[in-house]
Amino acid sequence: MSDNKKILTMAFTAIVFAVLFIGIGLTATNYGYFLSHRVPKVLAIIVAGIAVALSSLTFQTITHNRILTPSIMGFDALYMLTQTLLVSLFGGFSLYIVNAYWNFAIATSVMVVFSLLLFGFYFAQGGRNLIVLLLVGLILGQVFGSSAAFLTMLMDPNEFLAVQSKMFASFNNINVELVYFCAPLLLLVSVLLFRDHQTLDVFWLDRDNATSLGVDVAMTTRRSLILSSVLIAISTALIGPVMFFGLLVTNLTRELFRTYQHNVLLIGCSLMSVCTLLAGQWAVENIFQFETTLSVVVNFVGGAYFIWMLLKNKVV
């Protein structure tokens, strides 16, 4: 099957699950209420899924490694630490927590600064030892996570509720205003990344080859990191942290399409992510009757896949 047919098949699958997700149980009397809740939820799933896919795929390209994703590098833990600090310093009902736009702006700014500092250190050292980068990211993630856990232990129980709602991925408490704000932002970032697809194709060949072919490695890296950080903030702010999801969908996409062309990979990975989230959430609600959550299943499968990749040395 050609890549175009695969993309069309995945797009059709995503549309089918979106229609099922929205349409099941609608009647002439309840459609207004259900549509007002289901449409924003589906839109949030689509926006978050595309954001995770694009950020993870771009992140792997600029680091030249298939096991590195923003979540594994500690970005989710940094998001939780940011939320915990905001509650600790200003209270659970402060403007920076209650107002979704302020909260999103602060979280995005912190992630962008962190990514620039982390990768500035990495590339300043020559950008050769990915194991060092992985260890630094994992250690910082543990530090952020432990710091957030320590601060929550000191909190008032009422303020802890404001942090607890952001600890786990959830599709049931979607901030509608933030969804409609993030959708145009996601479109803008996606267009900027897609315009760089040919540069990313060359970048995947390694820094030396990219430099010899005329790519400004430093500028491309910096721009891609900033865009990836914005995408991470979008997905985490909408649904919460899902650690291994990006690793899972990016590697499944590379196995399915078997191409280096990022114009195909970016679209394919986005559709793979949306299909997985829509199908998984539909199954959780209609088959498992909410007896489990999608984030638990994704983290379990993604974690097992991550270990399998390490054991099989599937790092390219």
C-alpha cells in the first residue's frame, strides 16, 4: 500500500471514530447538551494528539534518536512542578491558576526556557553523546517530580485539589476556552514545522551532513525546540501528562511508513496519534464503561514498548 493510501485510510478511521464518539446516544431531546460536551472533547483530543505527535517527531529528528521524546526528557514533570509552584506561591484560586490563558502562557514560557537551556548545554558540548543527554533529562525529570511531590506534601488539602486535577491525563474535564484558543495556535505551529519538512529530512542525516548541505544547524535546532516546547505545553495543558504516548506513536509511524520524508511522517504521525486517542477513549467509555483510563493503558503499553526498543537496540 502506498503512503498516500495509508494516510487516507488513517484519516477515514479517525473520522469514523470521531463520528462514533459524538453520535452514539444522541436523541432529538438531548443532542444540544451532549454536543456541547462531546464536540469540545473530540476537538481537544485532536489538538492534543497532533501536538504530541508533531513535538515528539520533531524532537527525535533534531536529536537523531528514536527513543528520546519531550516527556522522557522531563517536560511533563517540569509542567507539574510549574503548576505546583504557582499554587504554593499564589494559592489555588489565584489568577495564574484559575485563568487558563495566564496558566498556559506561564507553562509555555517555562518549557521554552528549559528546552533552550538544556539543549544549549547539549550542543555546546558537541552534541555527540546522546546517553548523557538522556541521563540529564531523566535526572532533571526526577528532580522536578520529587520537588513537586515535596511541595504537595506541604500544601493545604484544598489547594492540593487544584494541583491534583493537573496530575493525570484526562479527557473529561476539558477547558473549552483553552481548546478554542489552542486550535489556531496549533495550526500556526504545524504550518511552521511543515514548511521546514525538507530541512528536517536533511537534518535526520546528522549534524555534519546537514551542515555540509547548507543547513543552519543552530538556527534549525533552536527554532524546532521552541516550536516543540509550545506543542508540549498545548498537549499537557489540555489533557495532562501522558509520558510514553509520543514515543509509541512516532515509532509506530516510522515502522508503518518506512520513509525519511517528513512531509509524509508529520501527517502520518498526527493521524496515527488522533486515531489512537479517539479509538482508545471511545473504547474506555463504551466498552470498558470507565473502569480504566486511557492514560493508564497508554503509559503501560508505551512503557513496555520503550523497554523493548532498548533491549532490541532499535535506536537510529
